Amino acid sequence: MTILTLNCGSSSVKYQLYDWDQKAVLANGQVERVTQDGSRILHKVPGRDELAVEHSCPDHTEAIRLILDTLVDPKVGAISDISEVKAVGHRVVHGGEKFAKSVIVDDDVLDTFRSIQSLAPLHNPANIQGIEAARAVLPEVPHCAVMDTAWHQTMPPHAYTYALPYSWYREHGVRRYGFHGTSFLYTAKRAAVLLGKDPFKTNLIIAHIGNGASICAVKNGVSVDTSMGLTPLEGLVMGTRSGDIDPAIPFYMMSQAGMDADDVERTLNKKSGVLGITEEFVDRRDTEIAAEQGNAQAALAIDVESYRIRKYIGSYAAAIGGVDAVVFTAGVGERGPTIRAKALEGLEFMGIKVDPEKNALSRTKNAETDISADDSPTRIFVIPTDEELVMTEDTYALVNGTYDVHTSFTYSFQDPGYMNLERNGCLDEDMVKLQGLDRIVVSSTEAGDPDAECE
């Protein structure tokens, strides 16, 4: 069975084509600058060079048509006919309180997404457009929605309720929802495997650190708190988002600088975070280089971001009690030893002790690593996330009638013998670049895919 997954942003569409029977990625890539000039597709097939082709995509429908045409192209495609695609999974950022698990999309589900799109104005409209476009192009196959918010529906009321007029929640849905749920689900299940524990007897603090960043408290295998709130703006310092601030600051700046509500929203979402502090950088690698060269604002941005993560780790340890492991994931979490080290600095009194040499070695997205000191009571893992696999598995199970909420469902990657063949195929290159990496790898490195496309 061949499954296509789509992740539609406001100006991009990421995709992956997966052969369920062979457990192999057939192709993946993205269409950039959708609705803008200069749009193009970046397309990868294992064992071939990446393809980059410019193509006008004035809307998401055209972007999805471009993806499908590329997938069946006789020269660069991965399948011979689009009829080979038997199901499509879609990422949806915000499911509100309506969904605690993934669902097959019908008109009622789409209407629900439309009714709550004001809760995620930067994300849900694009998600909806993508689903509508894909259903129009592939009307005969089932389409499934995988919500970022579903994982967090286990949070208790005292964690998701804001100290605001309760009518705001009752009438307008104002509460903490949380995001990055698909990533947290994957890494929570994998951490339980690495610990050799029942996932529902496992307590974790998981930090998903990328351009968007959030942290999740997992108690007995379910989410009990998370840093993002009504929208993805709350919580940690991010690439361009502020994270936590005094809520009076927007009103102060509106009065002092003549800003209106739209100005403030754009600033908090797109001109703050690491970019706001450095006034130049978003990519943490650029920020680190600048800090090493004496840029004081770049160094400050690293310190502020790390300090915020450390505060959340401390507060979530208090919230859940004993912590089995702290987990880092996503781009910076997986390949940013500086941020990890600073975020964990001084937590030895809590039983969280990082090994500096192991941490410095862990800069790969192709293996799960243990960077904790040998005498650390709490394990510290770096687990590369795999949101596409969760989307694929949810879609397959929904279509086959075997799916359920994650507390009653077992994923393939919960098997102790699970291997990601594509990543394993690339790990040998990382082993050469990072001498000593093999001693901190805790996942299997056998039987890698020799045709894997490595960065």
C-alpha cells in the first residue's frame, strides 16, 4: 500500500510517499513559495540526485498537482501511475477540543476545521486549503487528518485553563492546546523503548527545539502540560517567535510606538525570538558562529533561549515528580550541542547530569543517542523525530479500521527491534565525520538502506 502524506504551510507543501509493505520511503520533498513568485519543487528519490524545478504555483491546488505530476514523471518519478496512491494523510496544526486522535476527513470534519481556524490563523487556513486541493485532485482515495493538538488532549483542566474570565473559555475556546503533538508522540514512544519501560509507566520531559519550539511534560506516557498555548506563540524562545512575555507589553508598545494589533502580532510571531534579540540571525548555527566571533547579541540570544528551556525543565520536573529521561528532538534539539549543554547546566542537583563529550558528539539526525553522564540518575536522550511516520501509520490504520487513540494503539516504532532503514543507511557517513559517535548510539545500526539519500 502506497501512502502520501502532505504538510501544507501558508507558502509551502512538504510531502512524502511511503511504501507500507516495504516500509520504505519512495520519495519526499517540498514545493516552496506557493502563492509567490519563484515557486519551485525540491524532489528526492532514494539513490538519485535531488531535483529542483521552478514552476508557478499560484495556489495549493497547483502545488499538489505539481507534486503528483512529479511523482509519476517517467524520468524522475517514483511510481508509474497516481492510482497507486491508496490514501493521503494531512497534517493539521489545530484540532481544538474536538479531536483527541487522527480522523478520516469528511465534510463535517472540514467544517469543524473551518469553525476553529481563528485559533490558528497562520496555520489552519493553509492546512484546510491543502486538504481541499488534495481531495479535488484525488477524490477517490481516503484522506486523513493528523492533528498537532490531539496528543495534548490528556492535559488536566488545571494545566490547560488560563486565569481569565471563564466565559472566554466557554464561549471562545480560550485555553492551552499545545502543538508539536505528532513529534512528542513519536519521541515519547521511542524513549520508552530505549528505557526498556512500559510507555505508560514512563515520565519524560521532551524538548522539541527548532525554528518553532515547545516542551512537553509526559507523566505515565501521556501529555500533562506543554509550553505552547492557545497558539504556537507561547512558551520557549523560538527562531522568530517571542515565547513567554509580560502580556502588558503589546499594549505598552501600542501606546508608545503607535503600533496597532496587526503590527504587534507580526512582530511577536515573525520579528522576535532569536531574530529579535540578534537583529540578524534565525538559524542557530549562524548565531553560534557570530557569538564565537564576539557578537554580544548573538551570545545573549543563546543564553536567553537556553535559560528559558532550563526553567521549563525545572518546572515540569516539579509537575510530574520523578523524571526517567529528558529528551531533545527537532533540528536544534538533534544537532545543537551548545543549546543542549546550556539548557542542562546546573541541573545536577535534580539528577540530570550531561556528559560534555557525549553531548558534543551528538550531532546527527540518523541515530538515537544517550548523552547522559554515566552516574546521571536521569537519562538524557537525543531522539530524531519522525512526524511523517506517525502520519503514515495513523493513515494506514484509519483506512484499515485498526486505529485508536495512542493509549490504546501500538505503533511499529514501539517494537524494540524497529529500525529506520533510511537513517541507518546514512549513519555510516556520520560515524566517519564524528569519531566516537558509535559509543553513544543507543538505537540499532544494522541493515541500513544503501540507497538512502544523505545530507
